[in-house]
Amino acid sequence: MVVPRLSSAALVAAIACLSFCRAGAEGFVSPFLSEPQNASTQAAPAPQKTAPPAISSRDQSLIDSVEKAYQIGLSNYRDGHIASAKSNFDYAVDMMLRSGIDIKNDPAISEEFDRVVDAINTLELDALRENSIQTAQQHPEDTPVDIANDVTFPADPKVRAQAEAELKTTQSDLPLVMNDYVASYINFFSNTTKGHNTIVNSLTRAGRYKDMIQRVLKEEGVPQDLIYQAVAESGFRPQAINPRSRAGGMWQFMPGDAFAPQKSAWYDERFDPEKATRAYAKYIKYLYNQTGDWYLAMASYDWGAGNIQRAVERTGYADFWELYRRNNLPQETKNYVPIILAVTIMAKNPTQYGLTDLVADPPLVTDKVTTNYAVDLRLVADVVDAPIQEIVGLNPSLLRMSTPPDESFDLQLPPGGKELYEKRIAEIPEEKRRYWRFHLLSHDESLEEVARQYRVSASEIAFVNQLSSTTADLSNIDSLVIPVAPVAATSSARNSMYKIERGDTLVTVADRFGVTVDQLRRWNHIGSGAIIPGHKLYVTEPARISATSRSRKGKATAANTQAASHLGAHGEKQVHAEQKATTATHTTSVKGKKTSQ
């Protein structure tokens, strides 16, 4: 498992400011904990393994202390003592960071660090989702199918007569019928408090997804009124989980179903409203083609195509109502189709069924960017200036606090966020997006204050932002890149810069660090002059925020631009000058567009 290397502050900062709900809300369980991987059962000769190196007593003592702090934190988390849990988790990570051990090069401590970080990350994501207003786990409620046992038969004759009259003028692309079964559900949903509230809650949420669902259904060539099947499945809750079957999402797919959306260690598309809807539309169309009847297709969706086919073969009737009357269906499936028809009729006749005061949620509108790299959701929230809970809520399919690496992922952002995201994320090297942060400066905020907030050194912040010192004037800067990384805090500056020694040339330095001479010239703004012993060179690409994106004035000064050009012609003098100049010395603004020198 690849685990993002996050600092303790980045991992638990959100935990500290949230009032978490306890895990395992009644009626649902969190879908965001990774499932265990089954070991292969295929017989094969056991490979010869080299015994792992013995763990030193120093390492073992540290691991034991870390594990103890983590377990105490886990216990506090489960008991709802979130502030204490945050402190315990923070302490566990800090013990490793402050141990003086080189985590990156110590296998035992590196493994423990990754394990603890991954566990805390999972708990944090789960807790963030529980506190999102868009999370079904926070407000569990019954679906119409769950409360179907409260319905009595036969229906009130007056209700049925009224419904039959209304059905004659109801326009639908789905075949609608009226009988005692459908009428009984109409009566229950319109004339009982429990039934009415269930429908109102479902149709209120439907407003967020209605346009998207009907568009997808139309594109896939199935009736758009099948949207109301989502009422029976989940009540339009994209993160609903059936605690018995483990079916999940708005359309309640089982993991591994033939038509189920994709799932990986990073995401579960059953919880992505649009991708799950697309999968549902393809599946229901397939079932219709198999059965030739929309009611049998819906029943097959609930009970399984094979079960319906066997019931048809057993009775000789390819008719849902005949299977119902002959008691060849389980009770849930008997309820399932009449519920969908009842809700469809009510939704299309709101005045007659007390739904005129229903105010549907506004349509969900987002911006989308497609990533093929890992980026932490906290960094996403930083760069688009949105609460982390909102970013988590807009991306319910993610199982971690990061997009997947080396794989395409459609990242949903608040409206207007795409341009801001693309502009700011470009300032951070791709390999750093798993753990670095982006900070918008407040008035009179100092570098030391920012450093304390993220638990990194002020000198590291100054280094990656090309500031002259930790006391540099920030009055004309509105944002900073924050190098939040457990190993970077102790080794980044050392590994990113090289002190030139006597006899060094650009060729020998480039060979030593596996880069090209052209890269060294570009990163250090070196012209044709010789390099001088004692001066320093960047040997990895320095992260910089352009003047156009972080200056409060919005543009680089002509004096600084001229200085950059002058110093670049004097070889390695530029390296020394870089420590005293702002990023404006390294970029040129041309009609609002930044060009790297």
C-alpha cells in the first residue's frame, strides 16, 4: 500500500476543529474503511525469503511507545473523546519525528510511521465525512422499502379511485398502473406522518441530482422516470450503505457486481452519484432487454435476474403482478415495484398529495478537473479557498484523503474553482502535492506564525518560497507554499542544495545528482560563467510561487525583473542573489501570462 507521507499537523489539523460523531451511526456503517485483502489460496512452492534485519533495541523501544500512544488515541476516538484522541495521535507521530532517527532510511521506523499515518488518515477521512452535511451517515433514516411493513392492505377505496382518476392525465415515459398495492403505498406516503416525511426527505434531496440523473438516463436510452427507483434504493443518498448486504451508494450496488462501478484501494465509484447512475442505467437497460418488461426489470434489480427468471419458468408467467399474486416473490421485492410506481405518481401530482410545500435542494453544480497524480484533499481545499468538509463532500467516492497516483480521477471542486486550482497547483511540484500545503496570508501574519501553525521551520518556508530570510517582508505577498512533510523538514534543504567544492564543474555536479547541465543552469539562472567554490546550487527544482499569483500588487516590478536579467548573466552570483530576492526576480509578466526564465 502506498501511503502519503503527511506531517502530524496535516494529518490531524482537521480533527481538532471538528465535533465528530461517533462511528457506526445506527442503521449505517462507514463505507470508508479499507476491506481486508484475501490471501491467495493457490498452491505454490514457498519462495526462499531472506530473514528481515533485526530491529535494534532503540527502534523497538520507540515503536512500542508510538504504538501505546496510538492505541490510547484509538480508544479515545471510539469513545467520542476527539480532543484527547487528536492529542494522542499527534504525540505518536511527533515521537518519531523528534527521535533524531532518519525515518526515511530506517526500515523499521519507516514502516511504523507509514502504518500509523495510514491509520490516522483513515480515521480522519471517516470523521470528516461523518461531519459533512452531505454525509448520509450523520443523519441515517429509513427508505420507503425499510418501512414497507407498516403498510396495510387493501387500500382505501376512495384513495384508489382518486389515484385512478389522476393516472389518466399523468404523463410518464414509464408504464404506470393502479391497483390495491400501489394505492396502499400512495395512501401511506400521503396520509401518515412517517410515510409522508420519508417521501418529503427523499424528494428534497432529489433536487441536487435530478438534472444529472435524468440526463444520464436519457443518454443511456431508458425511461427518465426511473429516477424514482432511487427513492426505493437509497432515498437519493449517495453514501447509503445497507448494513446487511453491504450494498452501497445511491443505486445500492454490491461490491463486485458485473455492472457495478469500479473500486480500488483509492476510490469506490459506487459512491460517485454520476458514475453510479451511469452504471445503474446500463444495468437496468440490460435487465429490460432480458425480461422485456420494466416491472420485471425493476424486480430483477432488487432480487436478481436469475431469481426472477426461475420464478417465470416455474410459473409460466412473465408478469410481475402474477408472480406477486402467486407468492413467487420475496416480501421486499413485492413491496419494491409498487413503491416506485406510487412515488412516481405522487411526484408527478404534487398538489393532490400534499407535496406543494416541498422545496427541493438546488442542483449540485461543480467544477471538474481531471488529475493523474496524487493530491491531498487538504491542499485542494487550500488552493480553492474552501472548507475541507466541502471538498470531501464533493468527492464521496474517494476512500482516502488523496486522489490516486498514476491514474485518472475526476476531482470535483466548488463552482469557479477550476481556474484557481489550475493556477495555484501549478506552483507546487507534482511529487509534493501529497503533503505540501498552500497558505493564504492574513494581514500582518508573520512567517514564524505560519510555521508554528503547520509545524515546519520558518527557514523551510522561506527556502521553498524564495524569501530572503525568516524575517522577510510579507506585506506584498498574499500566499505561501508550505513544505509540510515529515522527512522534508529534516532533509529537504540539505538534499535540495549543494555547496560547490574545489574542482567541481556543472558537468560533475549534474552527474552526481542525476540531472542535466541545462537543468542546473535553469534552476540557478547560470549563464556562461564558471561556478565558484563555496557557493550553493539548487540540485532539484525549487518550488516557487510566481509574483503574479502571490503578490498583493499582482505583478512583478520592473526593477526586480531587470535585476534577474542582470544577475543571470553573471553566473553563480545569481545563487547568492536568490536568497535575497523575491520570486519576482525569477518570472517575467507578459500581458498577464507568466513565462519561466
